[in-house]
Amino acid sequence: MGLKGCMDIGSFVTDLKSSQLISDPPKSLGPLLSACNTTLSSLLDKHAPIVNKLSSRQSPSNPWFTATLCAFRSTLRHAENIWKRTQSAADWSSFKSLRNQYHKLIFSSKKEYYYDSCDIQSWARTAHLYCSA
């Protein structure tokens, strides 16, 4: 995306033309570079200030996705890229093994998280209501 949608180009050019950099530029290179940097920085701060945006994510991230899973996924993606580059059977086997381990880790992490988040004692007290004797 260009600057066209971000700022008023006409007023930027007007301010640039009226700046000391254009009307009375320094004669030597060092001061000219300094004046150029100062002028452009101040004009950009005025016409296109930095805007900090907060994330608009509505749902929380997966609480079961741990740092271990993140690191393992990185290793898995590295192995996948190696296999894609070489197309060798050994690299495919390595990638496939890591992929299977990763999926098992995800399953166990989800299972542990959801098991820990359930109130087992409460469930055990009411389970007999749904069991037929």
C-alpha cells in the first residue's frame, strides 16, 4: 500500500516546499544530510504518525498449546522444509516420524488440559443418576 491512502500528499508536498531544506539548503554534504533527515522525519511525524494498534483477536489462544508444543512445531516445520527441498526418502521418514510425535503430543496436551479443567469429583457424584442398575 502506498502513501496515497495514508496521508494528504498535497499538504505534505506544500510543507516540504516551504521547509528550509528546499528554500535554503545547506551547501556541504554533512549538514545537507542532517537537514534532510530532520525535515523528512518531522514531516512524516506530522502527516503520517505511527499508529499503534491492539490485537483484535476475540477468542483466547489455545490454553493447551504449551511452549514445548511450540518448540516441537518449529522442529517439525524445519524437518518438513528439509524434506520438501531434498525429496529424499530418509528426510520424508524423519519428517513423518516427527509429525506423528507432534500429533501425539497435541492429543496428550489437550487430554491433560481438559481432564484437569473438569471437576471429576462433581461428575462422580452425579454419574450414578445416569447409570442404569
